[in-house]
Amino acid sequence: MAPAIRGSLVLIICFFPQAMAMIEGLYCGLENCYEILENVDRDSTRADITKAYRRLARKWHPDMHKTKAKKEEAEKMFTKIANAYEILRDDEQRSDYDYMLDHPDEYLANYYNYYRRRYAPKVDPRIVVVVTITIISLIQYWAAWNNYNTAITYLSKEPKYRFRAQEIIKQEKLSNNTTNKKKDRRNKDLIREEEEAIIRKVIEEKMDIRGAYQKPTIYDVLWLQIILLPYTLYKYAYSCVEWTWRYRIKKEEYDLEAKYYLIRKNLKISQGQFDALQDHEKEDYLLQELWIKEKFLEWKKEKEEEMKIKMAESARYKSYRRYMKKGGPGQMSFGPE
């Protein structure tokens, strides 16, 4: 029996400092927060606790003491008082502290409650999420408009589209520059700015810009996409069911939209990239029947062979192949050969 008792005593002695260390690291340490503020207990109201804190703060404020020893003692005491007040004035922290006093053996739970309150964010996470989504939506909308304006500016300066816009202006008589050229006594810069604005307006109205540079809408922003997510999921599920029913069960022929979808899937491009294709390219894909997997693979193989022939005939590619045969980026060179 004696060895067993000694073993138990050794275990108690070994684990006791660890238990004490856990208690020392929480709240007011080994002292009672209520006793530090004096004349308050667990039944005291927040007003009583504030009153006790103010009284002790005036008493132990370092500025109220003159000697160095007294100041150091007052600083330590003032820190303890302030810490106890911060814990007891907050209802949630006070509730956790009272729980620790009632359940001192539940170390893990007490540690969790203490650090959860101490390091938890002070701002409501819901507000953070809302603000983040709003900022992303604004940046997204601004970037889309910036891309669209960049595309319009480029088309306005491109001779082909600029000439076409000028032809439309003449046909629709949107500009009075040709009829009243002699009567117009304005500054040439103003006349040029007005012409550019009219050309830009015609391009915006007549040009069908698709893909990443298309004109943005409010439905493209993240906020609207999140709000409309249930409807989007419903449409996706409905389209899957409809596709299965029409083309797999009833074996109907693919309509134009279905053919475009299969072609885009075979090409492995996004909807925006497919929309950016020229109409003649889409018509060529339809003539090649690229929605059929076998024909698409044959077409792809032919394109790869054509690309190899073009690359073989390219002087730049030949130079690149010689460069790679000699070692590529890892080769050592001592000047031109």
C-alpha cells in the first residue's frame, strides 16, 4: 500500500503546479476580482462595481503618490484594479468568471471561455461579410465599366470601325459638320471633341461587344449574384432535367442553343469567350458539326497538324528550336556565334 500512496502523492505534486499555472493565467490570477474591488460581491450591480472602481482608482492612481516606491506600488495596484473592473463590468466576461469560480476543476472550459472573449473580434462578423461583399461588388462593377470604356476607346481609334461609324453618321445625319462647316466658327478643338463624342456614341449603340469587354449590367455584380443564387440553382437544375428528358430519353435532335453549348464544351471555353467569337466562326463550327465529339476530335487533329506545318515554316520557330537544342535557357554563351 505504501508504494501506491507514494505514487499517488507524486502524481498530485507533479500536476498541482500545472493546475495552478492554468488558474494564474486567467482573469485576476490567484486573486478574486470581487475582493480586489472591495465591498462588491457576485450580487453587486454594474453601478456598484463602477462606483467601487472609481473610488479605488482615485486612491491608487500613480499621480496621487510622490515617492518612487509608493508610485511603483500604486502602478501595480492600479493595474490589478483596472483589470478586475474590465472583467466584472462586461456581463459576458463576468458570467464566464462566475462559472470558473463555481467550476474551478473544468480547466479546458475555463480556458476556452477566457480566450474566446479576449481574442474574439469586437465587430459583428455579419457586418464584416456585408462590407466585404459590398466592396468586392463595387470594384467588380468599376472594373467592368473600365474594360468596356477601354474597348470603346480602342474601337473609336481603329480605322475600320471609325470609318464605319462616320458612314453611319452621314446616313443618319447625326452630325451637322458637313452641311454647316463654313458657318461653324467654333474652335477646332471643340469641333474635334464633338466629332469624337458622336463617333463614340455611334460605336456604343451599333457595336455588339461581347465577352469580358461587354457593357456591364447590375446583374453582373457579386451582390446580385448572391441574391439570385437560388434562382440560378433552380434554372441549372431545370436545364439538367430538361436536357436529360429531351436529348437522352426522347432522343430529340439538338436545337441551335444545344449545339452551341456542346461546341463550347468541346472547345473548353467559357460563355464569355464563346460570345466574343465572330459570327462566321460560329457558322463554320456548325458546318463542321463540331457538337459531335468524333467530328470535333478529327477537326482538332487537323488544326494541330496545320499548326505544326505553320510552325515548321516559321523562321522564328526554327530559330527557337535551334536555341532549345543547344540547351535552352540553361546554356552558356560567350557572345554571338
